[in-house]
Amino acid sequence: MPSLERPHIDLLDPKSFANGQPHDVFRWLREHDPVHWHAEPGGPGFFAVTRYEDVREVGRDPERFSSVPTIMIPDPAADLSFEIDDHQMMLMMDPPKHTQYRRLISSEFTPRGARELGPRVRELAAQIVDRVIERGACDLVEDIAGELPSYVIAELLGIPLEDGRKLYRLTETIHSAPETLPPGAYAVAVLEMFQYAARVIAEKRARPADDLATKILHAEVDGRRFDDIDFNLFFMLLVDAGGDTTRNLVAGGMHALFEHPDERRKLAANLDALLPSAVEEMLRFVSPVIYMRRTAMRDTELGGVKIRADQKVVLYYGSANRDASVFAEPNRFDVAREPNLHLAFGGGQHFCLGAHIARVEIEAMLREILTRLPDIEPTGPAVWLPSTFISGPKSLPVRFSPSAKRRSRGPRAPGSDPSARPRRAGGASRGRTSSRESPAGS
């Protein structure tokens, strides 16, 4: 494969990600400058790490490369960072503190926990398709891909399903590049998220339930009881991370199928056998999380490049997942690809906590789309999220042959019954505020 001429490199410009990730740029960097010093207007600059082995190495070595003070490129003072006094978001901690916080909720996200959620997730996925199937057209992101993860995290937290949809819209603002938003929009979205969390605190203190929100509210670490700030940060992390991968992967994965009709036909012809490997290939190909930052703890070296203590080191997962030294024909979308050791869920101590549930959600939603909307096709171009941090379509108009809803069974569709209760592992129902008691207000 011939080497590319040096492209324009600006990984801080949302325009670089206007049509998905800038793979020509990433390829040039992997081949010529895999630990690349990148200027940062208003900041000290950072190293952009683009090769698979380097990304994997940094992500697994918190003693050399820390998640403190933030996993975002801007430093906290410029970032409205999620560190308040001595409080931190779990994503921005290192072991052993990170391990203690993660352990508080890890039992909810095990493979067994994901399997036990499976029937409810599949029921919700079917209901989501029911809401559009008679129309013959919809926005794949707004009406389908963005719905399921919002509902699932709402159920885990014990809040009304429709509130999950409202919170999802706040996360879209939080993930957008600041220069693409009206002045102050980011701060307003964060404030609204915290205000909602405060109402959840009041609700769960008054009416404790068998749900994640109640569990977090009563958590302790090293004998210190969580306060409201701890809860707010944990709540935001779960809402934020709970939808990123699934909604962007489903939308981005369907976009990949539209762009690769032969692979779509192959998948549709053997869905049961190929769906698991297709999901992994979509994770590799789309790579919904663009980057995570680490900060050097001491003078060190990576790929022959010297890095000084306190310098920023940014891991580009989308680039790592197209590294030809690991993936044969990396730019080819192959729903049967094996092996597929992608890094879409990160690695090391910060490997995505919700990966097992995300896979259950993605498989359920794709199965519903591909079996019940078999002729679905785009009616216009995808509009990508204006973000240098999260990659995925923000809008993707589609059409399909209208069909009847399935025969109703179980709870009514999410949009018509936001207080429908799932079943928790072990058979107990999760507590939930009713739609009348929603902490969201009007």
C-alpha cells in the first residue's frame, strides 16, 4: 500500500471528524509519527498516540500514565472538569481508589448480570421498533439507536424511562465540541444533569429501592459515606457512559452496513451465526470513543519518544483499531472477522465497565432492525456528532416498508408507559418512581 503524503493534522478541530474519524490522518501518523507532538491552542500540547501496541501499553500502565486529573485533553481549569474539592469522577481516578469505586457497582455489570438483563433488553428493543414500524421512515439515531441505552440505564438507576431519553440529550451537548455550541451550553447541560441528580437523591432518600441509584447513595469507601457530590459525579458518569457506545455503535454500525451491502447481505443470510462477530467488527470499525487522555507520572519513553512528567498522552482508539500490524486489511469491513482484539472498550483498569451490557443491547437492537426492517435504507447523508471525543452519527434519516406492530405481549411500549418495571436478577422487581413522581419535573 503506497504511503500517503503528509496530511493536515488537527485532532482538536471538530471538522476533522465531520465524516467520522480521520483515518487518512491516523494512517499517516501510525506510519511516520506514531507518538506525535500536537499543538494545543491555549494549552501546553499533547502526544497523540496512534499505534495499537502503544495505545494498549499506555492504557495498562497507570503507574506511568495516570487518569488524574482528567481523561479529557483540556486541563481541568479550562474544562469545567469533574473534580470538585476532593471529589473525583471514577473515570478520572487511578488504582487503588479507582478499584474501590468500581467495585461498588461492578456486580451489576458482570456477564451474568448482562445475561439476566437480556430478556428485558430484547423486549425494549422490540418495543422501540414497534414505535416506528408503521411509519415507513424515521431517524435511525433519534428514533431507534438512541432509545435503548437510555431506557436500560434508566431502569438500572431506577428512574422513569422517558427521563433517560431527556438525559441522553444532555449528554449529546456535553460531548459536543464547545466551539459548536451556543455560549454556556456545556455548563448549562452539566448543571441540568446535577439538578436532576439532586432530585433523584431526594426521591431515593424518601423511598429507597432496589436499584443502582439507591445503592450509590448509601455507598461507603474507606469508612466515608458518599455525599451528594459523590452521587452527582457517579450519576453523571453512568448516564454519560451508559449510552455512548450503544447508540453510536448501532447508528455507526448500520451506516457501515449501508456502505458495505455485500457484508450486509452476508450478515442477513446467517444472522444467528454472524451477529456476535459483526458486533465486534462494528466496534472496531466505528470505535465510538475517539480518545482517552493520560498524564505522565514521571519522565519516561514511549515508542522511542521521550515524554516528560506531567505531559499529556492521548490514546486514539479509532487509529489503534485500524493498525495493519494487528488487523489484516484494516480498512475492510468484515462481519466475520476473527480474531478481532479491538480496543473499542479501552483496556487495563479502565476497561469499559458496561461492555457486557452494551453487547447485549447492541445485538438485541441490530437483530430487531435487520429482521423486522429488512429493506431499511438511508434517505440522506449521516450527520456526525460535532465532537473530537465521541464518534457516531447524530442524525441518519432512513426509510423502510411499513409493517404492522408485533402482537403485544408484556409491558406496553416505553413511550406509553414510562413506569413499567423490569425484573432484577434473583427475581425482585427494581424500585422505580412512577411517571407522576418523576424527579425530572416538567
